[in-house]
Amino acid sequence: MNSVDVADRGASVEGRLDVSQAGLVKRTDRHIFHGSTRSANDETTISSSSIDRAGHGIRKEMTTRRTTAKSGARDPNATKAKIIDAATREFALRGYDGARVDAVVKRARCNINLVYHYFGNKEKLFIAVMERAYSIVRSHHKDMELRGADPEEAMRQLIASTFRMFIESPETIGLLVSENIHRARHIKNSPLIVSMYDALLDFIRETLDRGVASGVFRAGVDPIDLFISINAEGYFYLSNRHTLSVILHQDLMTPARLRQREQFIIDVIMGFLRP
């Protein structure tokens, strides 16, 4: 959408608003004067107080309509969320290089000026998309809820929730593939993402320590290596599901097959952790 289109649309909307307001006044005028005007030769008799009251009602109704229109059309948080939703689909499908801002605008059904107003440029929009994607990923880990759980159960839950996250948020895989092509150039500029996994690594470390102390985990497991392995077992399966389905001659995305894979990952990781 170019600037001329935006201006034309703005003028069109403004014109409709003027016509609507004019129609409102005209319809109300007919209502006010209906039945109060005598024959053409008679003198019209309408009290000034009636006109004042009617005029006040018109102004009040018009003000209410304008306020309602503005509040419905201008919700910055809703607009930004709609833009990020559209941008997530565009970046996940086409990658950072192939994604186009005008395609995001078309998906979001918004004015292109709003994209630049809220996000500044394409790179900052992509960073905002990645921040929300990583936030969704982290919310699936539920490590804060599992801190007091039995070490083995806490680890099983973490493994299962990590795999399910990739299933429930498939666009995350496309975003990660794109950002790795760019060697994490964009997320390096996000303090939020850079520090987002510190608490999760602390949780894994504490859970391992508790498991070692209770005799259910072996000692010497590196928390970072374990984190990478938990993610890799599910990520590879899902990111390569199409090619793997062809060469292995089976649909890897059926509910039964996904349940089987989830249990396999849990068994592999938990088996590795046993003393």
C-alpha cells in the first residue's frame, strides 16, 4: 500500500463520517419539527426551550458516537498484537529476508504507517516477534511451578512440555531456522531474550542436584548439555517431519505417533540420568 492509497482511504473514511453526521442532524431536525409546523401560511410555533433540549440531545448523541468510534478503532495494544500475529506468520513462512512489511499489513488489515509507528522498521518488528515467540516457549517450560516437585517428576514434565511446545507453536521452528541463518544477529539486540533462559538453567541445575542427593540421578551431568539434548530430541523430529515422513514411509504427525515420540524422548533422557 502506498501513501496515495492511505491518503485516499483516510479521505474516504472522513467523508463517510461527515455524511453520517450530516444525516444524523438532518434526520433529527425532521423529528423535531414534525407535527409542529402548521400550514404554509401559518406561523410556526416552537418554543425555544424545546429547541434547546433537542439541540443538546443531538450534540450528546454525536459526542457519544464519536467517542465510541474512537475507542473502538484506536486500541494500541490490540493493534500491536494484531500486527505481531501477522508478522509471526509472515516471518515464519518466508524467513527474515523473504518477509515483506506490506504483506504483514495485508495480513493484519491495518495502515502501514501504524507498523512503522509502533515498531520503527522491519528489524525491530522481527525482534518484537522473536521476543513474543521466546516468551511463549518459556511459558511452556513451567519451571517455576515445578521447583518443589519430585526431581524425577519435575524432569519428566520439563521434557514433555518442551516437546509439546514445538507441536503447539509450529511457527517457532520457522522463526528459529531464519534467525540461525542470520547467526542470531537480531536477538542479540534483545536484552529480554538474552536473559530469558537464566532461570530455566538454574532450575535444571537445582533439579539435578536434588536428584543426585536423593540417589535418582547420576552426578556430573552438565545442565547446559542436558538442556540442549532435551530440545534437540523434539526439535529435529518436528523441523524435519516432512522429509522424514517421506524417507521413513509413515506420517510422523498423527496423534499416536506424537505420543510415541514424546514417551521415547522421556525414556531416553531419563535413562541417561539414572545413576
